Amino acid sequence: MSLLPFDDALARILDGVEPLDAEEVDVADAARRVLAEDIHARLTQPPFDASSMDGFALRAADIAEVPANLRLIGEAAAGHGFDGSVGPGEAVRIFTGGPVPEGADTVLMQENATLEAETVTVNEGADKGAAVRPRGQDFAEGERLLPAGKRLNARDVLLAAAANHARLPVRRKPRVAILATGDELVPPGETPRPDQIISSVPTGLSAMLEAAGAAPKRLGIAEDTRESLDAHLAEAADTDLLLTIGGASVGEHDLVREALMDAGFEIDFWRIAMRPGKPLMFGTRGETRVIGLPGNPVSAMVCTRVFAFPLIDALLGADTGPERMRQATLDRALEGNGPRKHYMRARMRIDPDTGALKVAALPSQDSALVAALASADCLIVREPHAPAARPGDKVDILPLDF
């Protein structure tokens, strides 16, 4: 079987994906969730003309010539407006956030006047409208503030709360099951035999998936027997995405594909033109999708980043692109690429002199080196047969964290 091009593999994984159902959450719990509907303002903000400083609310016409003496008739503070109107020759003591009284059109800063008894002596004038935040300056009732598909950040939930939303409609988090396979694996914290290694990939994947907006569930480690595989696969019945780790290569220990097919999954492909990650498998069972990841830790993490993340975005109806690509300038030269798309582990930096984003590939691209992966913060994306690149050339990069 020939290797499936990367773009074709991603297109097949995303084909027919529909956003998940919506649910309501408290606005305080909505950060990093994806909106299922547009959010509109439920009120006008500010709801009245408000003072932006401490001073005196008055009519600009009364201080066109200074010095001027005005009669103090009351006070307005935040939450305690002045119940009356300002007429010619009158002023109201006002504090930051206080409603500007009817009749007043300007707030004079307190440093430009003196108050003695009930007389305000204005020493320096002010333009009409000075220090007044007009009603609706921030947003108006009914205005669309946040679009459906937006992944909410702290500033977004602040805005939604200010617009009087106590709860927000968001997409349900995709349920992602993670299943490691192989007799050679033991959980972190246990002592492996001389022929075993620690199963680290599920822990890393779980953290990645949670950051992407999913709800990961680790199913443990399946032994290299059909009985163990079948029992673990049964625990993934209610998931939106199943990630298996290892056991997808062609060989005498290739049990995962067979077990998945017997469990009702239709396997679409299992070899792609990519590195790291050639032995990647994809299939479906109803609305559940399965991605069979390579067993090498770097391959598994990279494949999750470039395939599972776009799928999660699609399930969430997120408005982000499938890869969130950026551009950077090479610090060091790169050799020409071969026939497979290559995601090279790299580190980026900001040039202190120019402010430009620069990137350099790590010396080793071995797909089993987790320490090297931990030191990387992005992937340089090299298309098949890309020519050699020199320092200063532009390259596409994919950040590992977001």
C-alpha cells in the first residue's frame, strides 16, 4: 500500500465532522470553552453618561470665561446619582463613575477649581464633554459582542459578564479515550523489568488534549492479547475520539487494527507520507472516530498535534484554522526534505535587535527522544521535496503550546 499524502489524511479525518451539542456553563467557568452561539449585550454600557474622574459636573457654557463662580447644589457618586438637574451657574460635586446629572455636559477636574462653602470657583476651563463617558460608549443593548465558534479567553468572559450574562452556551467538550498497548509498558511510578519501559505517552496526551478543549480519559495499558484489547476497547464505547498508542504497525504483533475492526470500526487508512508518524491509522464507527498513533513518544505527540487538534476544533465548531500556523525566520540551515511531510522539533526566539521571530531545528530528530521533545516549543513544517533552506529563509512553524 502506498503512503497516503498528509493533506489527504487530514481531509479524511475531518470529513463529515459536525460540531457537538451545546451546553450552558457558568460564565466564570467558560474560559477556554468554545461558544455555540453569538453573544449579544443584554444592556447598554455604560447605562448613563458617567464621569471619568473626580470633579464637578457643570455646563461648559458657564466656564467659557474664567475665573467663574458657580453654586454647588449637590453630589453624585458611583451608585448614588444626583436627583435633580443642573441649571445655569450651578455645579454638582461628582466622583469617578458617578452619573452625570441632567443639564450638565462637562466634568471639570477637581484640581482646576476650589470649593468654599457652597461656591465653586473655576480657575481653568474645560471643553464641552470633557471627562464624560457617554452612555453606550462601550456597547449597546443587542449588539453582538462575541461570535459563535470563539474560544473564550479571560477578556471574553469579562465582557460577557459585563453584558449581564450569568451563563454561556458552549460546545460540549469532546470525550477522548486514550489507550496504550503493549506488554513492554508499565505505568509511571512502577519498576519496569529489564525488557520494559515506562508508559509516558498517555500522560502527555492527556495534558495536550485538555489544553485543546477536550475531556481526556486514560483507559490504562492493554496487553498484547485480544482478550485484553477487547476489554479495554469496550470502555471507549461512549467516546467521540479514541486514541490508541502502538500496535498499529504491520507485523506479527499488529493486533490493534484487527481488534478495532472486530469492534465495528471501519478502517480508512493506516500509513501516511509523514515523519514522524508514518504508521498512523484512522477509522470510524458511527460518530466515534479512532486514530491509531505510533508507539514512539515523539511520533504520538506530533500526530496528536497535527491530526487530533484539528479534529477537536471541528467537533467544537471552533473558528481556528486546522493547524494555527505561523511564519518564522531560520536561524540555521536545513537540508532538503524527502518525499514525506516533515514536522521537525524546533525552538523559536524573538530577536532582541529586530523583534523578528526566529527558529532553529533541534540537532536530533529521533522520534524516541522525549527529552529533546520537551526542549522544543514548535515544529518546523517541511513540505515533501522542499529544497534546502538557508539562514534567513522564511519557514512555516506550528507552535506546540497555545
